Amino acid sequence: MHAAVRVRILGVGMGPQHVTPEVADALRSVDYVLAAEKSGDDRLLALRREILGRYGGAELVALPDPARDRSAGLDTRGYEAAVGDWHDARAAAYAQVLRERGGTAAFLVWGDPSLYDSTIRVVEKMRDLLSPQVVLDFDVLPGISAPQLLAARHRIVLHEVGRPVHITTGRRLQEAVAAGMDNIVAMLNPPPERLDFDGLADWTIWWAANLGAAGERLVSGRLGDVLPAITQARAAADECDGWVMDVFLVRRPR
């Protein structure tokens, strides 16, 4: 007879105020929550504890986050390989906890698990590592995503009437522009000085950092005019919260 464990992947937006009733009920059903602990003052881990304190009080099991190659000069293939190795290491560490503890575990995902988050992929790797001795079943509950919050804060619609919106990462912004995209949401962004905004000075940008947190910052306008303000706002968000997650929409002028 094989042992069985359950994993719940729960979208939590950007904090306790964004936790849906569905996710709150799920948190009360779990035995513990797994999380990666960054080195130093990990304020996102503290925010996870705040969420758990408000919704059920499950134990937080924090594991040191494996090292990842974050070299600025990585090309796309190198970046994807580095992320793949990082996910493998995370999956192995989490799978070991499930072997030892069993029961029902959860992951708290910033924003929504469907959008530029790899928790589902990591859990699938865990399932493969545990099989056949342990049978892992998992479910996914949605959360409020960063693009949703971006649109709400700026009081905009992400797309124009009858037109598409393209969602990508900051490192692939120019690739999207070259492909003819002219209404682009970018996530997982490096600092502005490492983003390639060449040729986009006349585009409009709606930018935000740390949405829903104390350090939330918003900037909008002609990109060429507001880029210095974005740099300053990003630094201010980092100073306030100890971390930065930013997202933006850029749109070609009509």
C-alpha cells in the first residue's frame, strides 16, 4: 500500500487583504505550509506568517532557498537552465519534507499560480520524485494577480477595445516589440537600468511596484519622461518593504 499526501497551491495576491474566502477555507484545512527562506531579512516570509496567523494558524515550514545563477549576462537558454536547476533543487528539498511529514501541505503563491509562477511545475517534479512510494495529489486555487492590481490601481483596462494584451517578462520586452506587439504587460522585471526600453520613449507606461504592500508605488506617463521617476519609485519601494516586485503596461501611441 502506498502512502498518500496532498498539496494545495493557493494564490494569495499580495497579502492577507487579498486572500479569498475559498483560499482562507483551504488554509484552515492544511497541516503545514512549505516556503523557501531567503538569506538575510526575509520580509516575504514574515508576510506569509501574517497570512497564516489570520487564516487558521497552520505551521510554517521554511527551508533554505537553493542558490540560483542570477548573472546579468545570461542569455535566454542560460536563464532557463538556471531556473530549471533551481526548481529541481527546490523540488528535492520539499519532497523530502513530504516523505517525512506526510499529511496535507500548502504553498502560498504571490499573485496567482497561473501567471509567471512555477509552483505548479515544482509540485509536478515533487510528484515524480515521490512516486511510486508516495502518491501526491494536488489542487490549485486562484489569487488576485499583479496585472489585475496594476489595472485597478491605475483605473485602466489592460487592452483597448477589441484588441489584445500581450503578457511577457521584462527580459523579453524587445522580443515582443519586434514581433509587432504594441500593448504589453511585463512581469519579473529587473531594475530599470537593465531593461531595454530602446525605441519606446513615446509609448505610454503604467508602472507599479509592491502592489498592496506598504511600499506600493505608482508611476504613469510618457515613458521617456517618467523613466527617472520609475527608478526613484522602485528604490523607495525596496527601502520601505525590503523587496521589490514590479509590473508595467506599455502601449504604443495611436
